[in-house]
Amino acid sequence: NYTGVIGNGRGGVGAFFEVSPAERAPLGLGVFRCRQAHLLKSIPVVHPMLLLVLSGTKIVSLPDRELRHGAGGLFSIPGDITLSVTNLPERENGEYLALVAAFEPELLERFRQAHRGEVSLERDNQWTGAASDELLWSLIQLLDLLKNPNVAKTLAVGRRLELLTILERDGLAGNLVNQPMSWRQRVASLVTEELERSWQ
């Protein structure tokens, strides 16, 4: 699969650190990296997100269970929740590395409207799964937009909708799309819109 490709080189996560936060913002992507075991408690998750482990192991602690995945594993995490996580570096390379894709409510609603009646949005809300080659390739294509930030804003929405379509096909979109927007998500979206305006 393409997990190693995403995690290495200029065509992968490496490109993420070569551009400014403003240039990578349209992609909705983030990177988690550490070289020591890292425990994070009571993390507030505002918008639904997909997390792909590229190196090491991630443990997500929920009130009723514990979820664990190594490289190539996916976490489909709903928004408006609080959870705790543990990041464990890989023994061979001494690094934990994960790619995160967040989906704001407006994008999710656009997906629901575009695919109404075409895809099943009533599947069980699966929290974990394995990354298919198609999904990994879709993430590579999204990361590839970092090479040309001038077109990223135009093409990123289409790439992210494509990613959601693949997740739905793989049965991993339930946690992302089967959730009404909470008041906290509405406030977060409004604040983001205000910050992104061009002020005189």
C-alpha cells in the first residue's frame, strides 16, 4: 500500500511542513508527530475527522472501550466529543506519525446533498478500519496540492468530497456524516468564517 509513500518524501507528509498554515488550510489536513510516548487527556473534538496512522500505534480511549491501531489503521471520529489518546512511536524508527483530515459541517452537508439517494448514509457508525489503497491514493492526491497552493483552494473541496465518497463505500463515513450540527460546531464555523474574512 501507499502508507510509506504518504509518510516520507516531498510528495507526502514532508511537503506539509514546507508551506505556511494559510496555504495548507484549504486541505483540512493536520499532522501529529512525536518521538516519545505521548498521552493526551480530555481532548475536545469539534468537527468530525479521519485519522490515518502512518508510523507507530495510536490508542483512543472511550468511556466504554479502547481502540488501538498501528500503521495503515484508520480512526473515524465524530465531532462534538471529548476523548483521550495515547501515541506510541514505532520501535524501528522511533517515531509516531499520523495524518488527520477534518471535515467542517458545510462540507459534510454538501456531501449529503450531492449524494442523497445514491449512497447509504445510514450505516453503523464504525470507529476503526483498514486504509484501502484507493483511500491512501486519494490522500496522496490531496497532499499533492501543497505543491501548488494557488490552485489548492479550487481543487481541495473536490478532493475532500472524493475522500468522503471512498470512506462511505468502505463503511467508514457513518461517524462523519450521520450527525446533526451541534451548537459548538455552529459557533466554531462562524468564528472561522469571521477570521478568514478580508478586513480593511
